[in-house]
Amino acid sequence: MDVQTELEIVLNKLQIRYGRGKELHVEWKPCTKKKSESLGKTMELRGEVNKENRMIYIYDRDYEEAVHTLVHEFFEYVFDLHLISPYVTLYNQMQKAMEQSFMENEYYNKEAIIEIFTELEIKKMKENKEVKKNEKPTKN
């Protein structure tokens, strides 16, 4: 069997054994791909998961290394999906709720301040006789 088929069999076994990642596929693309790390280091990328198309890409040329990378990427996907993603979702929902609450409070605070300025200006206008006091409007 070729490496691509062997990797598909390994992925299938992982999916059955752990009951996770059944939506994933694997593609063997033997090459050297570089990736810059945040710490300023450039490291060889051996594999990666593209979550949009649910594909694990394996770049190792050696079969045993490719299997190792596939298992690593599978577990990384499962951990991200089931351990990290829920916390990211929770954080985003909490942040949205806090922003909404803040905006509502700020709206009411703004309205209260505007009302104070409005009352002060109306009082000043009445004192300067720019507006008539307690007079009912008349129709022309």
C-alpha cells in the first residue's frame, strides 16, 4: 500500500478508537514547509490541520514520521475542539454580554446627563424670558 492509503487507515483507526474527528480527512503532501514561530524561530512544519476543509495535511516524507505527525495532529485537533474551543466560545459570549451591558448603562447615563443639561437650559431660557413660563400652547 502507498503512504496516503496507510495514513487514511491510521486516521480511521484513531477516529474509531476515540470516537472523535470523524469529519477529518488526511492528505499526504511530502515536502518541506517552513513556518515562523512567534518566538522568532523558524521551524519546519511537519503537519497541520485546516479546520475549514477538515483536512490534516502531512508534510513528512518518511512513513513512520508521517504516522507520528498524523497522530499528533489528530490529538491536537481533538484537544482544540473539545478542550479549548468551548472556553474561547464562553469567553467571547461573556465579552459580548459585558459590552452589551456596558453600552446599555452608558446609554442610560448619557440620557440622564442630557436630561440634566436640558432642564438647566430650559430653566435659563425661562429666566431670560426666552421661553414663556407655564403657559399653555395656543393654536394659531
